Amino acid sequence: MAAPTPDTSEIYIGLMSGTSVDGVDAVLVDFSGALPKVLAHVYRAFDTDLRAELLHLCTSGADEIDRAGTASLKLAAAYAECVRSALGAAGLAASEVRAIGAHGQTVRHRPDVGFTVQLNAPAHLAEAIGIDVIADFRSRDLAAGGQGAPLVAAFHAAVFGADAPRAVVNVGGISNITFLPGKTHPTLGFDCGPGNVLLDLNAARHLGTAMDRDGKLAQQGRTDEAVLSQLLSDPYFAKPPPKSTGRELFSAAWLDAATRENFPPADLQRTLIELTARTIGDAIERWCGSAVDVIACGGGARNPVLMRALAAAIAPRALRTSDEFGIPSDQVEALAFAWLARCFVRREPGAVPEVTGARGRRVLGALYPA
């Protein structure tokens, strides 16, 4: 059989660097079968300087335009390195890949005023790699009156849909839920609140690390119910979907306003575990009540303390992970953006209006030809 050409290939690459700002996930995936087949997965952590700059750019500061431009070029270089590594791992040439879906790094998400900013340099990536790049997935949905997020719902429906109602929870920096009520009802979805973003913040402050690996700090603490109640009182949690959020709300200032000085770091970490788990559980009960099981994915699915808390929060529903369905939990979002790139190439809508609140279905993304 002849090798696929760029015009016929069903092989795509998805690149994702999420709200946790920890690094880049790249998946090289073949969509020619009934289910996506991952041919290679590469993860590269951001170097310390780039991660610090990206985090600083999430809030207002001096000389933002120049700094953002420089960070975008460094991000594109990191993307290119991941693409080369994925191609090498799969033994494929760039000419065998149809397109790259490059999400970029979100540094502002303001659907309340109609814009979102993902740092990216897709033209540089296309020039460096020689593959068409699809980027800027969120803007068109915002232009159509939507939140521009979450965008993974249609992909979740494609790979996790079943006859029985279920919920899919992606626990990244922010947690988002997709409700799949069955084949005769529309897919729903929304950002329900913080996932790892506050957990990572507390770990950085008190451990000097990017995360609390395996929940070791949280295991040493206990939940402070009074502080948890204060955190849960934020109006965002009671707001009905469609809704999306980010670091603009769930920030260090937000956390500090509800906690006292000299709060034991382990107790705070355990309390934040409960915040993530309970806001997910409450949202599922309120908006996805008929779900019989819950599929967890994202980096949070690798935290055993969080998964135990989440299992308790959603009981009696069964908690499963995407790994059970053949997709490792840390690959789901990158896979989703490979899938969205394919939707763009096929000129098929990528977002679900019932999820984002847009006026209708739209083709998402912008093309940067190789």
C-alpha cells in the first residue's frame, strides 16, 4: 500500500499546554479506524524560565507585548521539539501527517467581554516542521457569542459516548465536565471550577515544586471544613452553564482571601483536594444527575488522593478513568486538539453550542499552511 499523502492522510498531531502550565503534551494519532489510534505520545516539561514567564503573563505586568512575543517563540520551539520527537518515535515523516492542531498557552480567558488569548506562533511552527498548523480554536466560538470553552465536549462524545448517560471529567488546571445523556439528547458541558491550579499553587509555595506529586502533601493534612465552606461559597459554583473560567478567578488572591496566615500547608492541600472533588461532585449531581458513571481524565486523574475524594463525592456513581477506554488520561486533551484539527480540515463544526452557548455550530481554527 502506498504511503498516505498530506492530502489523504488521516494522521494528525495534537499539541496541548494547559492551565496548569507544566509542559507540552504531543500525540501523533491515526483517525482512519473506528477509534483513534495513538502512534506516539511525547511530554516535555517547560524549562523553569519559560514556565515562570508564562505564569507571569497570566496576570497584568510591565512590557507584556514584548514578553508575550518572546514567550510565544519559545513555546513554538518547544512545540517543534515535541513534534520531531513524536515523528521519530513513530518512524513517520512530516509528509505523512495531514495537520497539527496547536492549542497554544492560555494567558487570558475573558468570555465576559468577548476575548481569549492563547500565546502561540503557529506560522513559526509550520515553517520549522513543514506540516500545516491549525491554531486559534477558541476565537470563532467567542465571536458567535459562546464562551470559547470547554471545547473537548464533541470529542468526548465521539470516543466515550454510550447508550447510558455518563459524565466525563477532565481535571486539568481547571476542571471541566461533559455530560453525555445518551444518543437522543444533546451533549452538555461546562467548566465547574478549579482542578489542579490551586493545588499546584500551594505546592509551589510550600514545597518549591510544580505539583504535589501523588498527593503526598495532601495525605499529611486534614480538611478544614470552615475554610472549605468559605471557598465553596463563591457564586461561580452555583452559576448555571454555559460557563467557563480560569486563572483570572481562581488565583492566588482568591485563595488568600479565604485563608488565614500560617494555615498549615498540608491542611490547605487536603482542603483544596476536597474543594476540587466536591465542586465536581456537586456539579454532576446538579446538572448531570442521570449519569450512571463518571470517566476521569487529565493530570488530576494521576493523583490518588484526589481520585479517592472524587470517588466519594460522586458516589454511588462508579468512577472510571479514560485509561479503561484505551486512552491514557494525560493524552485526552492533546488528542482532542488533533481531532479538532481534523474537523477544521474537513470543514466540520468542532464546538457544541449547548456547551459553549454559541449561536450555532462553527468550524473552529485558523490555517497556517506549511
